[in-house]
Amino acid sequence: MPATDDRPLRLVIHGGAGAVRRDRLKPERERVFMQVLAQSLHAGHAVLAAGGSSIDAVIAAIVIMEDSPVFNAGKGAVFSHEGYNELDASIMDGATRMAGAVAAVTTIRNPIRAAHAVMMHSRHVLLIGRGAESFAAEQALEIVEPSYFYTQRRWDQLQKAIAKERITLDHDLDSDSGEENNEKHGTVGAVALDYRGNLAAGTSTGGLTNKRFGRVGDTPIIGAGTYADNQSVAVSATGTGEMFIRSAAGFYTAAQIKLQNKSLFEAADHTLAEIATIGGEGGLIVLNAQGDYTMCFNTSGMFRGVIGNDGVARVGVFSGDESLAVY
């Protein structure tokens, strides 16, 4: 059933938050980011406009970002200390609170599709490593050689991180800056509202550059990096994963809205403030069943975008809605 104009449709996405400096973001590189964000929004909107589900819109939007080398998810994933790309993803249906996730997978082209398969075709919520890869193959998802995820830029970032003996946060936009604190979060995510009034949320990441010992962050943890409930909101997070786990960021945001009647911005802002008290930073995109949304971050920038019934994609990086460009 096609969507009608009197029912709000909404898709909100992020491509990571961090200490993005305007003077270091080269115009040509910013254009690439904006174009991929716009492409992601249009892909998801096409699903919603045709009467598709919020779940399918989230998947369509995230697959675009997973297939692009510019974000830390799928093709653009960072390397672990051992030189592998270990991918995590999760998805949640706000109508049923069904959820699925995968973690530490190395051969699944689109981890968000695998997370959805776990939700729909298994009795579980989270599958990891080789088990998740075997399950994805059984579900006829696209399996690739680990070399598919190799990009020179990410490999160079790993070598620099090893040389400096440090772990680099999710997404280093300008690895040649020479600044120790110039660390970015490149996790991608989407929240959507369909014409039935159903919410969905999904998140996908490559984790941390130089991560060790099978580290898994908040992205595949339902209630931390991803959460959706029609009675409250859909949430996708990006940031310092350990602190988002410890704060149950997604659920905590939703609970404030549902139980304390906070506005979306108030709840997201309070969650990020709580995360900051334990040394974390990042951003949240939040959407309710009325189509209201917020894109909140406590860093200098967050790659983000939104699209509604009019089909116009609005994307940006820095603070203020006035910074959003139309595509």
C-alpha cells in the first residue's frame, strides 16, 4: 500500500560523530560524505514512499553506507590489531521489539542484513564470529573474502595507531592531521517511521582501529547502540562504545521519554551528559511515532541527515540545522 501525504514518514541517519574540524575537512571530501548520506536517505525514503516497512527502510539506508568506503562500516571498516576487519551490526523492530545482531564477523558483506536475518529466522538476538557467518551463509546472504573490506586508508591508520601504541576511536577522518585528539566515530545508523506508524532502528560499525582481544562495542548491543519501541522512540548511537554500554544509552533515552515525558532533545542531551561524566562522547539520533526527531551530539560534529514526506534529503556535519544542505 503506497504511503499517503497525511501520514508522516521519516528517516534519520548518522555516519559518526567526533572532533570534526571545519578547517581540516576538505571541501571535496565533505562532498563525498554528503553525497553518500544523501544517497542513503533517498534509498530508505524510496522504501517508505512505496509503502514499505520501517525495518526495510533502515536496511536500505544502512546498506548504502556499508557499501561505501568512507564510513567505518562494511567496506570502509577499520582494522583490528591483528589486521582483520571485524564487523558488528544490530536492528530492532519498534512494533514487536524483536531484535537481531551480529558481532565480530569478517566475511559478511552487509552485516545489517545478517542482523535482520538473526531477528527473523532464528530464536536468538545476537550471534558472533564464525557461527554468525555460518548462519548468514545458510540464509543465502552475500559472503565475501575478508580482502573485500581492505582499503589503503584504513590500513595506514592501523599502522599509525600501532606505531603510537594506542587504540583509535571509530573513525579518523583526517589521519594526516598529526593531532593525538583528532579522533572520530564513524559508526553508521538509521531510524525510520513508516506509514503504519511503526518505528525501527539499526546500527553498523567496524569498531575501533587497533582493537584487540575480540573487543565488541555498543553497536550490536540492544539497548545500548540500538533500541526501538513504538511506545517511545527509535534510537541509534555512535561514540565511545564502552561508555554507551555502561549507560544503556538507547534504552535510557527511550525510558526518559516514556516514563518522564521528556522531549526527544532533552532525553538525548541528558543521556550524552551522563555518558560524558564517565569519559564518553558521541551522538544519538532519536525518532518518535509522530515523526518528531532529534540529532544530538556532544562533539564538534556529526555526519547526519533526515528526509520526510517531501523526499528532500537534508545532510550536514556541524552544529545547527542551518548547516544542513539540501540534496
